[in-house]
Amino acid sequence: MSFLRRFFGSSSSSAWLRALVICFCLASTFLIFSKPDNNNSAQNEEQSITTKRINQALQLLEATRQRNEELKQMIENLMSEKIDNNSAQKLIQKLDYNMRNPISMGGVMRSYDSVICNEPSLEYELMRRRIQNNIGELWNYFSSELGKIRKKVERAVPELQHEINSILILGAEHKRSLLSDMERMRELDGYEEWRHQESRDLSDLVQRRLHYLQNPADCSKARKLVCKLNKGCGYGCQLHHVVYCFIVAYATERTLILKSRGWRYHKGGWEEVFHPVSDSCVDAEGVHANSWPGRADSQVLVLPIIDSLVPRPPYLPLSIPEDLASRLRRLHGDPIVWWVGQFLKYLLRPQKSIKNFLVSGATKLGWSKPIVGIHVRRTDKVGTEAAFHSIEEYMTHVEDYFLTLETNGTMIPRRIFLASDDARVIDEARKKYPQYEVIGDSEVARLAGVSTRYTDNALYGIVLDIHLLSLSDFLVCTFSSQVCRIAYEIMQTLYPDAAHRFKSLDDIYYYGGQNSHNRQAVIAHEARNHDEIHMRIEDMVGVAGNHWNGFSKGKNMRTNQIGLFPSFKVNDKVETVKLPTYPNA
């Protein structure tokens, strides 16, 4: 008892302890304020981080006060009773634990000896995502190689074929277990609150910049970029055309003027389906317009389609803004998809009638989660831009997704949303997979056919399809289709990082007309045959595609060799470019 009195003294000792902690927190806050800012281009970002740290220090102060009150009450309760040495020792251990262990506040961790913001390091997030990707690549390789062997021994050694099937079945379980563990690790690592908050903060920042750009104080004096919605291609392609125009407008600090009257999908124009791209500056009449690239003093520029853009600026996809790059690389597994998604978020704000249609359409179909979105592109794509893929190929990956979710023993309702330009696909899926609830509209699929797709009803159908695909928990599709890439891009605006929520049966993600897609070798590779290429560590490889069998195809920029290389031996090279930071936004 005398020990406790000497340690804590009277009631004033608890005040002393509070004062000590408060002084420490204020000192820590001062250190945060005194951090030098050596990068003027990132001043706004630094100010945002400083504000966040101030708030975190205040949270620490409040949490410390609460813990101190709890300790005070515990001490008073014990001191009012006779306690033996054993009880006193337990109290000392408790105090020692509280002083050494951090305070947890809804996922934000703090300790007494330092202000610890529970934010993951860039290295941690990159490594976590690399492991997750490489689990998939490892399975792609072994399942492909074992599949080849199984085919060779199919007739000669039938009992060996059975053994290979057993290995593949158990191997798939291993893979699903590892992916489930990785997902659980992400949920438990203490960084989820930061991921969600950082996602909101970054999105809000970009949306403010776009609103500022599109609503200049004086439209008559504003620099403008005219984009004509007349590209001779389908709906997804045209949306990507508008996004490209918007990216150029952002990079050149010009208000985007979208010319859409007579749009082939809706003659009334963009503004009758989505909100205008500007509230106050909608035309460039009365001012002489120059064709791209114009001159430095050109007030109005007219932009061609991306295929005809000469000269080509460095800020086209797959580049992201330099001032956001460090934050985006830490937050997201594929920063360019996030970046494109932010432009779509601003552009695709539906008019009230369209919003009501989307809500009623989902209700009518019975759409609900959990659900996997499947997009099957047929008609004019097959045999020209893409190969034919059977419904079984799609459903193999759908089933694998649900089995991964069920690794912990929880049964998940089997539900898919199936969008297609071939109505027969929906009927086929319902017939072959009765254990699944197949949600789809055969009439929408019929209208998506080549002969009827350029009508108002067909437009509403494709808008609904993309909307519901983007809301799905997971996507199975072909990235050769721009409809699916659009849905995937929009999906990034709904999660902190949805880069892994897809399975493409053909291409990797790309943006039509993009600059080169480079990856950097992190593990050396010696070619084993004439199909493969040599790689040294740090070699840059221009990627042409992933074969989904453990290998990708590309060109070694050092040796000019073109061929295959193991997908796990490279990392994506995120291209950055210096763009305006819009400090007034």
C-alpha cells in the first residue's frame, strides 16, 4: 500500500500524469508542424497530411485522457481495500502493459512513446499485393503445365490422368486458401480505416479539381478544349474517347467543351442522359479555334481522336500525375485504372430520369449481393478483335471465386449478373447452371446486337449493364471488350482498391491508344528455349499481354528481344508526369 502511495502520491499525481502526457502530445504535435516542406509542387498534399496528423494527435490526447481516467479509477478502487503483495504485483504489471502497449481507436493505433499513425508503408502495400498476384501466377503456371501433361497421358496412362486430376483439385484448394488468408490478413492488419479514408480523400481532391476546371470564373476568357463525340465506334469506346479528351483538358488546364448534338446513341446529346460536363461553360462559340496542338496563345483547341494525335504528349494513359503518384502507388494496385475511374465518376453522373431507371431496373431484375458480374461479348467482336469463349470458361472462374469465399466454411448464395450482346447466352447459362441464380435481361441483350444497338432503348440497356457490372463483387469478362473495361474502371471508385476484382479471359487491362506499358525485372531470367527472352534485374520490358499460364509476352528494351518471360519476375513500372496541381481547388 505504501508503495502505491509513494508511486502515485495523492490525487494530484493523476493530474501530474495527465499533464505529462498532454505535454508529450503537444511536443509531438510541434514536431509534426516543424517538418520541413522541400517540395513546392506537393505543398497542398503536405498541408493535407499535416492537418490529418493534427487530428490524429488530438485523438491521441483524448484517448490518453480516457485511459488515465480508467487507471485512476482502478487505483482508487484498489487503494480503498487491503491488498497483498500479489495484488500489488498484478497492478504493476497492468500499469506496465498499458504504458508499453499502444492505444487502439477504431483502427488508428497510438503509443505513449511516439505518435504512431497507423498507415501502411509503401513497401508493405506493394509487397502484400505482389504476394497476392504471385499466388495467382503460381497457380496459372502449375495448372497449365499439369494440364499439358494430363493431355499427353490421356490415352496412354489413364491412371496417371486420375492422379493429375487429384493434384489439380487439391492444388486449387491450396490456392484458394492462400488467397483467402491474404484477404483476411488485409482485413486484420489494422490499415483498413486508413485505406478507406485515403481513398475518399484522394477522390474528393480529384473531383474538386475537375469541378474547378470545368466551371471557370469567366467562361468567355477561359482556355477551352473542344471534344467531338463522333468517334465511329461502340458505346464503351466512345466513353473512353471522352475520358481521353478530359485527361488532355486536365493536363493543359483547359475547360472541356463536349460537342454531342446528334450523338449516334442519343440524338439529343450527352446532356439528356448525363449531367453536362460543365454547369457554366458549355460552348466555345465566337472564338477562333485551332486544331491540335495549336499555339501557346490559342484560346480554343479542337482535339482529334487519340489514334490521330500528333504530337503525342507524355500524360496520355498509362501515366498518372506526379503530385498524386506516391499516394496512389501506396493505395492502389493499378493506379492508372483508378485515375481513369475518377474521370468516369465525374462524367457519368446520370440525369434524374436515368438514375430512376437504374434503380428500377436493378429492382426489376432482382439484383442483389453477393454477386459476380459476367460480360460475354459475341456478335461483331468474335473472329475480329476477340476469340470465342464458351460459357463454361466464364463459369469456371465464377465457381472458383465463390469457393474462395467459402474457404472458412460459410455457404454463399450462387448468384451472377450476366450481360451480353447475345440473348442466347443468358438462356444457355440458366439451362447449364441451375444451381445459380442467373440475373439478366434477354431483351437488353437482343437490343445490344449490331442492328439495333444505336437506339435509345439500347442505350439505356447498355448503361444499366455497365452500372450493374461495376457494382458486382467480382468481374469475369474479356478485357478486349471496352464495356467490361469501363465497368472495371468504375468499380475502382467504389472500393479503396478493386484492382484484383476481375478475371479476364484474354487481354490484360489496357487503354486504347495508350503509351507503352512497361514492367521492370526484379528477378533475372535465363531463357530456356527459343520462345523465351533473357532478363537482367532492372531491365525494362514492354508488355504485350499475359498468357495466364505463368508467362507474359513482351520486349526487352535493352536487348530488343521479343518473347515470353515468367510473369512473377517483373513489377509494373508506374509512369508519372508533372501535371497542374490546381491549388485554387
